[in-house]
Amino acid sequence: MEKRGQLKVAVPILLTRDINKAADFYTQKLGFTVSSIYPNYLIIKRDETALHFSLAQDLDPKTNSCMTYVYVSNIDSLYAECQEQNIIHPNGALQAKDYGMKDFAVIDPDGNLLTFGESTA
């Protein structure tokens, strides 16, 4: 009997109007490092998480519906980092949720919503 295929890691591809500005935001505000940068594509990493960005010059940040949920450890420390950078989403303060997670949200200049969460179980 053939073994079932296993999923390993999912990497979101978010949209950006400007590759260099996205790189600046994520490195300066969220502590990512640039892994690869091209005129139309960006790959950044922090710890075990990678995010990819594709150029979409006609992107409207007000209608962008890209969202990513990132599982983390030491969420209180990460939240403090993001508070220092003043990048917490207005409706995304850190709080325990009834679905067993403690999370908060950040929105980038292109309207991409990133929610960071840690299990409370």
C-alpha cells in the first residue's frame, strides 16, 4: 500500500505594490531578513517562518483581502516588539480567544493582514 503524501510547510505569497518598500517594512518593523529579492518577487524569513511577496502595482490596500496566520511562541514578547514599532492593527490588540489561541494582528502598508497566535491549551 502506498504511503499517503505529507504536507510539510505552507508559504503564503502576499501582494505588494513595491518590493523594496515591503522589504523595508518587514525587516525594520518585524525583524525579518531578506532571503531573496528580485524586481517582481521577495522572500523574507524570521526564525522558522518565510513569507513571499509578488509585485502587484495596481493593488489597492483598502481592498486587499490577503491574510496570513502565523503560529508563534513567546507571543507577549512579540507583541511588545510590535507595540514599540506602532504597527498593531487598530482592531488587533492581543487577547485570548475562545478558540484556544492568544493572538494579535498587524496590517502592512499594502493591506496584508498578519495575525500572530500562540496556543493557550
